[in-house]
Amino acid sequence: MTTEMRELDPPPRLLMGPGPVNCDPRVLRAMSMPMLGQFDPAFTGYMNDVMTLLRGIFQTENRWSLLVNGTARAGIEAILVSLISPGDRVLVPVFGRFGHLLCEIARRCGGEVIAIETEWGTVFAPEQIEAAILQHRPKLLAIVHGDTSTTMAQPLEEIGAICRRHDVLLYSDVTATLGGMDVAIDRWQLDAVSAGLQKCLSGPPGSAPISFNERAAEIVTRRKHIEEGVRPTGFVPGAGPIIGSNYFDLPMLMDYWGEARLNHHTEAASMLYAARECARIALEEGLPARFARHRAASAAMTAGLTAMGLKLFGDQTHKMPNVTGVFIPDGIDGERVRGGMLHNFGIEIGTSFGPLQGRIWRIGTMGYVCRKQNVLLCLGALEAGLRQAGIVVPSGAAVDAALASYGA
């Protein structure tokens, strides 16, 4: 029998890289629920459930908290292509690969992009961002909250107030942090955010939760155009330039998710079910407890890595609690160690990009994977891989240090 005719049977893996991670089994069960028509009252009821649950996850009162069909990048594009009109000035603080991605997308939206950069492994002080705002006077500040390429989290608590003070819109990509650390968009005065399911929310890639406030809604509504064929009689388009994407057009998505139920696209039913269950599980656990679980795993992982004699990457004050960067010891093939962990133990850890490629491993403790036994298994497998590569490692020290961190 040829390979493509065989029944799918993926090998069992423990995904402890920077994402995706293993799905919560309850999410997989939810995805197997029967299909419904997109305007079936039961289905639109689930859409409304998702909006309510996402408000809880995002810690917001925003009416417009919904899903964009597609991976996390789809959420980024929907926000940026709808907010950025050609010629708008956009300021992007870059501290890793995904800051560069925001620049790329903003340029494709026609924005005049100004990037400020800091060394990978560090983040920006609020006064650096305010100085750049005063110098460049952007319409929009676009910033990553947690950049998995560097494992750093950019504090946002003061950035929102700075942007309001200077009448700048603030968008943040919170894909790597939502569900694993505090993302308080109302309290932090974030105007728009986007995320994905495949990291701390323990779902599959393919649906992008977004949320935006009335400041952002007012701007995108000025660009509102409805496609011919579903356009209501007497509709008057917005005075602003038409949004450059039909699929990622936020005003039409607002009409699809809102009371108008505009027939914009066919909602991905299985992904809607997944997003609903991801958010429900997180809120059932409780956000404070969930954040504490990620912090505990981070502390145990870093204790174990340090006990092996490995050096952690970056400013540990601003390390994300759900992914840890560690330098690959000199003289060994980092990819060979990773391959050995996958082949011998079924455990996947990550490498990195750009200036960090081949220099660090990235080990994720996200969502459903973020639990004591997985931290211990990963540390034990990494210790074995290092020994096979010829590195002398204190036997059992990593697991012992992690257990001590957990208080076991």
C-alpha cells in the first residue's frame, strides 16, 4: 500500500518547543462534534459564546472579541490591514523575529514603517518607546507582547498610557502569551490585540482570536465597504479608502459576528468549537491559577537547566514564563541533540531564528503541556542527549533541582 493510502497514524510526541504544543484532549473532543449550518441558531449561539469567553480571556469589555479563520498570522493581518491606510505612519519596536514580521505586514498594508530595534534577549524601556513616538509621531504603534524567537516578554503596562497621551493607536500580538501570562487589554489600554490557539491555549493552529475597542472600531468603520451581492439596499460606504483585503476586512467581519449576520464567509465550525473549548477550559481553571502554573514550570525548568551547568539566554527579568531559551554548549551539534530527543524519547524542543539560529534551544512549557511530569521528562531526556554528545553533566541534578523548585 502506498504511503498516502494508509490511515493517518501520527507518532506520539510531547511537544515542548515554542509552539504548537499538544492539544488538550477536551479540545480534540470538541472538534469532533457534528457540523451545523453557519446560520443555525445553535451555531450562532456558539459564536456568541465564543465572544463572551474571549472577553474573559482577554480581560476586556470589548464588544468586538471574535475569531478570524486562519492561523495567528491571519489575526495580525486582519488588524493591520484594516487599521492601516496607505501612507499611515507605523512605529514597530523590534526585539525578535516577530517584530520584523509586524514590519513586513505593515509595509504590505501600505504603511510608512519605522522600526526601532534592541538586542535580541532584551526588551524596551517605556521611555525608549515614548521618545520614539515623540520623534516619529506615528498613527499606530505595533508591538509583540511575547516573542518566542527570543523568549522575551515586553512589558506593556505603561505603553498604553503613553500611546493615549500622544493619541497613538496601540496594537499588540499576544499569540505567545495569551492564556499563559497576564494579558489585560482594558487595564493596559491596548486598542487591538490578536492571538492564536496553538500555544498557551492548548488548541490547534487555524483560528485567531482578536479583540479591539471602540477607538479601533471607529477607525475601521470609516473604511467600511460591503461587497456586491450581499450589500444592503441604500448602504452608504465609509469615506475612507477601501480595505485591501476582502477576507480580513474587519467591518465585514463585524457584520458577520454581529446582529446583521452578513454572509461574509463560512465560519470554520471545528475551529470555532476548538476556540470555544480552549477559552472555556482556561476560564474554568481560573486565570490567576493558570498563570501561577506557568510560572512554577518556568522556575522548575530554569532550575533544572542551571543545575546541568547550562547557561540561560537573555534578560531573565523579562523571560516569558512559558518558554525558556538556553545556550547550546560549545562544540556540540544542537540539531543532533534535538533529533536524539525526538527519536529516543518522542520529545520535541525548538531551535531559533536569525542571529540565534544554532546558538540556543527553546523549551516550551505551555498550556496543557505545562505540568510537572513533562518538565521532569524533558530535563531527563536533555541530560541523556547531552551525555551522548560528550558533555559531562551532573547525573540527576536537573531533575532533582526541578523537583526542589516544585517543593517535591
